[in-house]
Amino acid sequence: MTFHVMIIPTLNCPSNCKYCWGSEKKSEMMDIQVIKEIDKWLGGFRDDYVHFTFHGGEPLIAGYDFYKEALPILKNSETHKEAGFSLQSNLWLLDEKLAKLFSDYNVAISTSIDGPKEINDYQRGEGYFDKTMKGYNIAIENGVNVSFISTFTSYSKDFRDEIYNFFLKNGYNFKLHAALPSLRGNNADNWALTPKEHGELLIGLLNNYLNDLDKIEIKDFDHICKSSFIRRGTLCTFADCMGDTLAIGWDGNIYPCYRFVGMKDYIMGNVYNHPSMDELMKSNAWNKLMEFKNYVDDNCNDCDYVKFCRGGCPYNGIVSSAENNSNSNDNVNSNFKNESSISIDPQCLAYKMIFKEVSNRANKEFLKSNMNLFTNNNENKTNKFSIMDLMLKK
Ligand code: SF4
Ligand code: SF4
């Protein structure tokens, strides 16, 4: 099991995407001393390999000197075994010097583009596309591995084919991200996909993808199909993420995941105190996550997909619980509200829709392949590739 440590050097970001809830313009900046403390804290914390992801806000605001010092500390450490580095960035601040450094340390970058320029800039702001693609080209020219994250909103869901074809035509691998409500305020609400829209989007994109497995990669479907096959979640949303992912804010505070960073109710401890997992488990944040886990064990028990869904994302469940949505927009957020103090992920319907689609397709394929044994009937397929191709993809 790899332990995932997310490092959030700042919540600040130069961009101003309309549905973003993850940035704060006045956020402070992490000092390199925090990285040194993370390194010390990891000694004796647990024995597993550690994967580090730099996230934000916008992590490149930390600048070249920060990474020049941080990467060797985390890589050549005697306190832990490093399993790799990733960075999530809009790439506006990437220059050749930084790109070369990231290439030297094999830092895999994910960047956010929501499809063709017109759609992207409508949701993310004028000029965003060109600035990100400029950074992308610098990264590629310097040998950095870059993939994309495409956020689908209540607006862009109607342009599914245009967005898919944009990634396909350019050969860009991507992960998809549904715009969803947040604990930090309600600016994402008007952009959020309802669970049904989210489910329909997933099914539509899966259908597209099954014609192009030899051309691009959409990681979400690789995970969803693999999880259905091995009956164990391989994406954080569909696994018990608690404790196997932790996030460190600019001041060394420790949170369950980057999505909680900056929220004082979700501070589990601080790296300067070198807390053990047992100590972190005494925090209120941990109790909240355990409430979620127990709720899933009680309420998802009868679900066919529970082994590889595990109630979805705890953060989404906590957002939708009654005590946290009092500030939210009543009209839009009713799709995500729950009257109890804890809830499963309100995207449950979307997950059920896609897992059901995958399982129905797999059953049909299985039946057909058996019938073909007897009839030798090579009926035309609707997709070039099968769900089994995706399940067995390496
Ligand atoms: S809280 Fe949600 S986003 Fe964060 S690690 Fe867990 S499943 Fe993933
Ligand atoms: S699909 Fe819904 S009911 Fe089933 S495990 Fe996931 S959240 Fe629970």
C-alpha cells in the first residue's frame, strides 16, 4: 500500500475559474522548513512507500527555489521510501528551469483544461487556455509527463462530444472531474452536475471511449472497469481513503485530504509536532471520517457495488450533510442535500448508473461470447472495443 502525502504550498492561485472553490487569494506560502518537518515526521510514521503530490491553490507559486530544495529532501531521505512525485497545476508559471527540474525528478504533472478554447475560457476565464497550453508545451519540450483533467459542469455537459473529440484529436489523455458543491461556499453550486447528469455523462463518455482505447486514455474508466473486475476500488473515490491519504497545508497543519485544507475544523495535527497515526486518530476530523465509514457500512450494505464504491468520497458526503449546507443555494443544492448529520456521497446515483452500465455490458459480452461458441455468429459490434478489453487493460 502506498501512502499518499499531498503538499499544499499555498491556496493562492493566479487564475479565477468560475466554479473553483479551492483557492484563497490571501493565502500564505509554505516555508521550506515545513518540508524538512514533513521529512522528519515521516520517520517512524509508517513503513509504506510515500507518493507526494504538490497541489494548491496553485503550487507553482512556491517557485523554483522551493522545489529545488524540497524535491531532494523528499527523494533522498533516510526517514521514508519515496514512491514518486506528482503536481497538479494550471502551468501558467512553468518556465524552462522549473520544467527541467521536474523532468530530473520525474514529477508527473496533471493540468486542467476543460476542452476546446471557447468552452474552457467560458468556464475558467479569458486567456486561461493559451496560458496553460504555453506551459504544457514547455513541459513536453523538456520531457515532463503531462496529462489533463477536464472538469464537466452543468454548462459543458451539453458539449460532451466536442470536448471528447478535442482530447481525442490531440491525443491528450485525461481524467474527468464533475463540478460539485464545496464546504467553502456556494460559488460552485450553479456549475455543479446533478447526480443524474453526472451518471449520464459517464455512460456517454464510456461509449465514446470504447471506440478509442488504442488512441487515448481516460483514467476514470480504466479504474471503474478494473474495480468492477477485481471488486476492489482503485481510485480514492471508490476506496477507503481515510488515513492512506493525508494533506499538509502551508503552515504544516495535517488534513484528511487536500479538499479540507484551510478548514480549521478538519485539522488533525501539525507536522511540527511529529504526530503518530494514533494521535491523528484522536482528532475531530478523524471522528467525522469514521462516522462516514460507519454510515456507509450500515447504509450501503445491500448495494451490489459496495465493495468497490465504499460510499464514494467522504468529502462529498460531509458537504451534503445537513449541518454543512445551511449556507448553500437552496434551489440548486437540493440535489446534494441530506437531512441527517452524515451521508454517503450524494453522487451515489451517478456511481450506480456507471457501475450498472459496466456490469450489464460485461454480462452481455459474456453471454454473446458463449453463444458464438455454438453459432459462430460474428454479429457486428457497436463499439470497437469491449468492456472486457477495458477490464483487462494493463
Ligand atoms: S476525501 Fe474524497 S477526494 Fe479526498 S482522498 Fe478521499 S475520496 Fe479522494
Ligand atoms: S453506489 Fe451508492 S449505495 Fe452503492 S456503495 Fe456507492 S454510495 Fe453506497
